[in-house]
Amino acid sequence: MLRLAVLVSGGGTNLQAILDAIDEETITNAEVSVVISNNAGAYALERAKKKEIDAVCLSPKTFASREAFNEALLAKLQSYNVDLVVLAGCLVVIPQSIVDAYPNKIINIHPSLIPSFCGTGYYGLKVHEGVLSRGVKVTGATVHFVDGGTDTGPIILQKAVEVHEGDTPKALQQRVMEEAEWVIMPRAIDLIANGKVTVEDGHVKIKE
């Protein structure tokens, strides 16, 4: 059984998609052991409590230094013996120390088709604002492993979403979540939990 830690900063809609997929058994051989947020007011923590999953708030603001926070976050993950760290709308930059502790065991969902509209500064609505201002016709979402860069790790899954005439950033954000993020994040976790994902020479291979 793959033990997951889900890191979130806000509402936790991707967390909910993961929890629903476990209930529906579209994710098998996996369980959420802990949900961690840097934001005490994150509704994601309530979603965890409703499922009787440990809900932990670790905020950088409560630590004397960023290094102290990073050490506490790593210690918390290790205390739950987690096998996979899932970044589901997590706005905390994951430090190299945690990347090194969990090589190819941290995954992130990004609301664009990487390498487009990704990297430093592209998060949340800013991604969709960028898509609309550029006038592209197709966007989507990407699940990838986390490495030392920003949105640069090996890509696991991507799903395209059409941009509609008259879209607002919020409307596009919602469509990308519904049509792509909530589909490919659970799928990626299921593939990993069932030993179907390997990384070779910086590229992901999937055994179906």
C-alpha cells in the first residue's frame, strides 16, 4: 500500500479528486496518510478531517527561519513513512533537501501543458491569464515528478483542454481542473501505486 502525503495551500479540490478516486477504487493500492498545509485556513484540512485523515498545518511564518521550516516539513513527512509526496495546489517551494530525500517520489500538478506557461511566476490564475493573453487555442494540465527546478521534472501525464472564445481566467481555470487536473492526478497516483511508472534517463516510462 502506497502511503501518500498530500501538500496543499488552499481549497483542496485536487485532494478531493484523489480521495474520491480512492473511494471509487480508480486509485488502488494507495492511501492518504496525512494532509499538510502551510495555511491554517485551507479548506483542504477540513476535507482531510472529514475523512479522518491527519490534517497538519506547518506554516513558514511560525518558524525562525526557512531552514527550520524545511527541516520540520521533512521530519513530518518522514514521521508518517510516506512513499509518495503529492503537491496538489501547494504554493510552498519544496527545498532541495526534501527533493533529495524523496527522489522521483514527489509529484506535482501544474495547470498548463509544460513547457508552456510554467516556471517561476506561473501559478494559480497567473497561468490562465498568460494562456488567454497569448491567445493559444489549447491548454491543459501536467503531472510531473519534482526535481531541483521549477516545473522541470520528468513528465508523467498530460491532458489537453480547449480554450473557448470569451473565456475568463477563472472559467478556464475551472475547466482545466474538471477536464484535466482531476483526471490525470488520480491516474498518475494509481500508475505509481501499481508499479507502472519508471524514470529512465530523465524520462518517464509507463507500463500499461
